[in-house]
Amino acid sequence: MVTIIAALTNFGQSLAAIGMSLLYSVLAVFQAAFALVQSTIESILKLGQSITTLVLELFQGVFGFVFANFAAILVIGGVYYLYTLRQQGKGPKMLQKKKL
């Protein structure tokens, strides 16, 4: 009788161990799926951040170039405007030609 009870106890413990192993396996699959989704979302966010940084740096360079050219055009245009006023004798007194 003792051997039958010991065998049934051992069998029950084995079934419980198998059940726990299956439960841990299912939990490990869910954990792996969750980690996959988490890393995918993290990668997508990092990709978006990289694209945003690229666009901002690109536009910063383009806008800096455009602004520098615009400023150069304003300076050259201002100098030309003052030069034409001087040639016509209509500019400020310090820019007017001295008459001999």
C-alpha cells in the first residue's frame, strides 16, 4: 500500500510540475511577445526622432543659407540705393558729392 501511495504522490507531483512548466512556458511566450511589441514601438519612436532630427538639421542649414543670402541682398541693395541717391544729389548731406 505504501508503494501505491508513494507512486500516486510522485505521479501527482510530476503532473503539478508539468502544469507549472506549461504555465511558465505560456507566460514566457507572452513576455516574449510583449518584449517584441515594446522593442518595435521603441524602434519606431527612435526612427521618428532620427527623421525629425535630420529634417530639422537640414532645414536649419537651408534656412541659414537662405537667410544669409537674403541679408547679403539687403546689404548690397542698401548700398546701391545710397549710391544712386548720392549720384542724384538727393541723399543725406554727408553722402552728397562735394561740388568744386
